[in-house]
Amino acid sequence: MNTTQAHRPKNAVVILLDSLNRHMLGAYGGTEFKTPNLDRLAARSVRFQKHFTGSLPCMPARHDILCGALDFLWKPWGSVELWEDAITRQLHHAGVTTQLISDHPHLFETGGENYHTDFTAWDYLRGHEGDPWKTRPDPSWVGSPKFFERPMPYDNSRGWFRGEADFPGPRTMQAAADWLDDNAGFHDRFFLFVDEFDPHEPFDTPEPYATMYDPDWEGPHPIWPPYIVGGVAKGVLTERQAQQIRALYGGKLTMIDHWLGKVLDTLDRKVLWDDTLVVLCTDHGHYLGEKDIWGKPAAPIYEPLGHIPLMIAAPGVAAGDCAALTTSVDIHATLTDLFGVSGDVRQRTHGRSLMPLLAGEATSVRDWLLTGVWGREVHLIDGARKYACAPAGANAPLDMYSNRWSTMPTHIMTPEQAMPYPDQRARLDRMPGSAIPVIHQVWDASEPAPFWAARRFSGNHLYDLDEDPREERNLAGTKVEADYRDQLRAALEELEAPAGQFARLGLA
């Protein structure tokens, strides 16, 4: 990566597109779908080539970005905890104006409901996925696409979208463009966080996107993809349905790409590239048939889900590729560095600022990273190889550290089914770096595992990402695995991970 003399930006715009598949973007070599505005942004950005997930899925990933601390080793899904702050708290004290613009329902549900509270202002565009926006369908709506087999809040919302501009994603992007038009230049410094739920399912779009990539499809569009390993092999999907679902994702990707262009146009018109850091990121990818996996089911984190795009456009920094290993918590570290508030963060964080990479002062910021879903495999990635370590026997003990007891709202389970409440085994403990007491709950193998951890495992996985990017040759069981087990144990020790993690993974 070549850089010109960089100067420090005043502002930051972070645009998160949910479930954005790196391998489908033109800037990363994708040719299947049209992404002209993402490619337009990439043309003026540093494109990070080895950027990976940290905590998964949706809210844990946002915790990585907004709080800077990996939480999948300690809890499955939840709010900003009592012992920590989102970056907006530090920015408020530093006099930086912060704005959230989002259509992401999980930010306003139990387990995500307090991430927005410290923004100077926030704007929630209603109606996406599980958002309980309307209590009845639009009575004039006809021609509804095929909805999920069981009732979903989206069934009531969908008919109220009269045209493309009424869909939540387009409204979110237009609101972001309008905010920049109205506020850039008024505030001395600002941080705009655009948390856009597209191209996440439902893969529902108006024309021309609905048939853009599969014009011969007949009948209702299957807008809700299954979450399954072996969808075609098990007969859940036909080959023809699989083709259609992939095409529907592409249509939604191209639609939100079009509306991203509105934000880029405003950045052009207001000449904000001269004093603003612009970050395009995602929380994770979405399987669309790779290895016959669909959605985000219980499986190791293969490349389509975990190897994610990151583009950063910075004043005075030439576009190009960066081969440094990076992960989601590094975005938080970069923002605290940019705004000069790194020393004000009270929780223990795990990120590394990317500013030295952008300025050409370093070629790497980390040697390894960890990624995973709570209660599932713990993955160590060193840039050359990926090691996914599964439980050595029963998936126990399972540790939960939280003072805000919650998990992902599923709309199909009671809270007790999704995450049992604390019981007599709960005790007060401490998080690394904090003196605030925290509830520490342990589940053992004598009871059903909580929602996240109940699915089967397929053993350990070890892949050489350079020689085997499709992850077809599992090296687990060879001599090299012993080295990666040692590296994983050392990484968990450095993070002061719960003792239960070492026990369940056979690393104690």
C-alpha cells in the first residue's frame, strides 16, 4: 500500500451493511452481482484483504465495533454492560457530535436496546425483518411475496412500502445523505454511524431488483432463506430454489448499493473526503450455498461468513490493498485513536488501531485474532491458517458473564428457552479489567444447552487459507494441529478467558 502524506481527519462516517459478502463485491473480485457504488468507494479506499469477524452474529459484532471488546467468550448476545461504555460516551465528553441512523431491529430489542442511548441523536427507520412496526397488514396490498411459514412482524410491514424509496434500506441511506447535507460543516467534529440491515434477509425487493438475476423464476419469491447445513443434500431446497435465493440476495445487494450511492454523492458534494474518515464494514457474511450451507447455521466459520470486507477512505491516503491481519474490534480502536479518546475507555479492549497502517507507519498491527459464536467453536486465525477448536467432549461447562441477562430475540422461543435465567449456581465474579461485580452463571452437561450451544459439532478444523482458500483439506489431526492448540491456549490466556473455555475445548 502506497500512501501520500496523510493528515488527521476531523470526522468519521462508518457505514455497516449487514451480511455483506466480501467475495460478491466487484472490488474483491466478485462478478456475479452489480456493486458499482461499493466499487466506487473501494476505488478511493484502502481495501483490507485479511479482515475477519470477531464476535458473531449481529449484536456481538456491533459490540466489537462500538465497545471494542470481544464478548463471544463470555456471553452470547447482549447490551452494553455496566462496566463498559460504547464509544459514544467518550466522544460525548470530547465534544464530538454523534448520530446513529439505522433500520436494524436488534438495536431496539432486548439485548441491544442501549447501544443507541449515548448517541447525540438517533434515527430509526421502521419496518425491517422482525421490527414490530405495524399491528395489521396494509388492507390495499395485493401480490404479496411468499412470507415465512409462521407469522412474522414483516408480514404486517411489507404492504406499507409503496415503492422502492419506502423500503427501510433506501430510507436509511437517504436519511444518512440528508443528515450529512444538513449537518456537515455545522458541527466542529462528528461521528456518523449508519447501521444498515440490508442485504440481510428478508431478500425482498421491488422491481427491477426482484428479477434482476433470475428473470425466469415463476411464482412467489422465497424471501426467507433457510438456516441449514446441507440444504440441497437434505432436500430442504431444490437446485432451482437455491439458485433463486442466491439471486434474491444479489438483488437486495444491488438495491442497497444503489442507495449507498446517495451517501457517496453527498460526500462528494460537501467535499467531505478532505477531512473525514469513511469506513465501510459488515458484521459477517451470509452463506448462499457455499459448501451447501445456507444462512448462518451452527457450523465452523468458513470463509464466506468470516472473511469480510473492510474499506477505509482517509484524507491523504492513496487507494490500494492492505495485507495486514485485522478484525472488527480494530475499528473501535481506530476510532478512539482518530478522536483522541483512547485513554478514556474504561473497559478492557482488544482492538488495534489501523491508523498506523493508513499512514504507512506499520505493515501489521496483530499476529492473530479470535472469532466465534458463544458456545460454539473458538477460531484462531493467524493470516496463514485458521484453526476451529470444538468441544473436546460434552459442550460444557458453559460460562455466561453478564449483568444484563438477555439473548437474541428469536420470535419463536420463550426467553427461558433461548437462555435460561440465572439459578443457584450463579455467583458474583469480575470481568478482566473491571472491579464491578458481574453475575457469572455456569451450565454443565446435565441439562439442555442454551439456544446457541445446542447444535452438533463436526470436530476440529484446520485450514491453510493461502493454499486452500476453499477450505477443502482439513489438517486437524496432523502434527501441525498441536502447534495451533498451543497458540489458541496462549491467546485465551492473554485475554483472560473464562476457565470454562479451556475445559470445554480440552485445553486445560
